[in-house]
Amino acid sequence: MTATPVQTAALVVGAVFLLVGILGFIPGVTSDYDQLSGAGHHSEAMLLGIFQVSILHNIVHLLFGVLGLAAARAVATARSFLIIGGAIYLVLWIYGLIMDKDSGANFVPVNSADDWLHFVLGVGMIALGVLLTRTRTTPGTVRP
């Protein structure tokens, strides 16, 4: 059976999240690795020297990656993963913009770079879920 474009997109997005989750636990790829904490805004570890991470943050990426790989098995679940996952990332973007990064509300944790990555991920995932499942008709044909 051949995967549809939306299934391939969910598979790739899931694989990238899985990879990011793994890389968050690798010293060198994650700078200040010795400052990696379980959760909270006190974690000073930075994935690729840019994105603030913690053990919880990395586990969330791993779980999201596994979810994406599982969702890629069917068109409907792949589409749902991309659209709902994208919506979640847009909510995280807004949350990151309005919360105090030095408070307990920043429990995952995130920094400004994470916020804007969440925006790009949200828009990108929703676009993939919607655009890759649009039905196309040609003039003179009837949609079933």
C-alpha cells in the first residue's frame, strides 16, 4: 500500500519530533547539558544552543513524535494529527507570548525562540493537514 501525501507528511513531522526529542538528551547538541532539569524555567539547557529544553520538554517531543508515526498509518488520523497538533502549537505560541517566562507557568520550559518555532509549526502543520487532503475536481466533473 502506498502512503498518501498527508500520511507521508505526518510520518515526517512525527520523525522530526522524535529526532528532536532524542537530540535534547545528547550533550553537545544540547548546550549546557549539565543544566538540564526535569521541568521548570530553571533549566538552562539549550537544544542547538537556541531552544530551551528540559527532560519534560524532551519527553513531550518524543511522545508527540510517536503519536505522529502512529497517526501516519491512516489518512484520517494523519490529517487529524497535523491539524489538531498544529492547533495545539498555535495555542502554545500564544501561551508563550503572554506568560511570564520567569514564573512557574513556564514549566515545560520555553523561551522566545521556542515561541516563534511553535508559531511556524502550528501554521505549517495545519497547512499540511488541510492542503494535502483537499479534493480536486476538474471542470465538468461531479464530486462524489
